[in-house]
Amino acid sequence: MSPLIADRPYPTEEGVCPDAYSLRVISPAYASPAGELNAVLQYMYHYHHFVANGYNEPAKVIESIAVAEMFHLKLLGATVLALGAAPVYTFNPPCLFNFYSAKFVTYSRSLVCMAEDDVRAEKQAIHDYERMLRALKNAKVKEIIERILDDERLHLAAFEEILHSLKS
């Protein structure tokens, strides 16, 4: 399965030095209720339901978005580590509390509701990444967030298309 990603390479975390401020700014994107880990799990849950209901083409798109979100999770984990924290699945690494919970996945049962949840999740991700960009001062970390944001915009368009096709 190839990921649904923008046609430009991802920057790496190479050259990123410990930076507590940047870490605080980007850590919610990693493993919070609106973070990449949640997106991976939610989209795979929805993928299974789309397949089970015979919506194989939208399911492939959803799976390709989940794979892209895995790339984001990997890149953010490496960036968290480079910024000076262990990439533990908490809202604020390296704090060992407020651990991520799969209770944040939306477990809707209707395909329309799932697509609506996914559109909402991508809009929230875009909003959160844009806010991070305004707050960040570290140019290298900004470059990473900007690249992830490119993908999130593609994902939003894809989920909006799925939602539109379900409502037609």
C-alpha cells in the first residue's frame, strides 16, 4: 500500500538539537487525542468497516492515508527524540503521565459518520499544525511541520470526496 502524500520529500530530523520550547509546541501532534497515533488507529478502524460494507475503493484511500499518518508518527517520534525527549506515547513527552489511550478513536458505526469524523480530524490537524507553525521559532522543526501539513491538506480533500460520494 502506498501512502497518500504530497509529491516532495520529507525533511529529516538531522540537525535538530535539544529544544524544550519546540518540543512543547509539537508534542501534541505525536500522541494526543488529535495526534498522529490517534489518526493511524482511527483510520484503520474505519478502513475495516468500509471493506466489510463493500466500499473497497474508499477503503483503499483510507488505508493509504493511515500509512501516511504512520510516516508522520515516525518523523515526529524521531523529532521528539532529537529535541531531547523519549518518544513515549504521552500528550507531553517525556512526561510519564497522560498516556495515550485508544478511547480517543471515534468508534462510529455508520460510514457517513466515520467520514464526517475523519473530515473533522483532518481539519483539526490542519488547524493544530498551522498554530504550531505560528508558534515555532526553530526553522528545522518548522520545515518538518510544514511538510506534514502538505499531506494533511491532501487527506482532508480525500476524506471530503469520500463523504460527498457517500451522501450522493
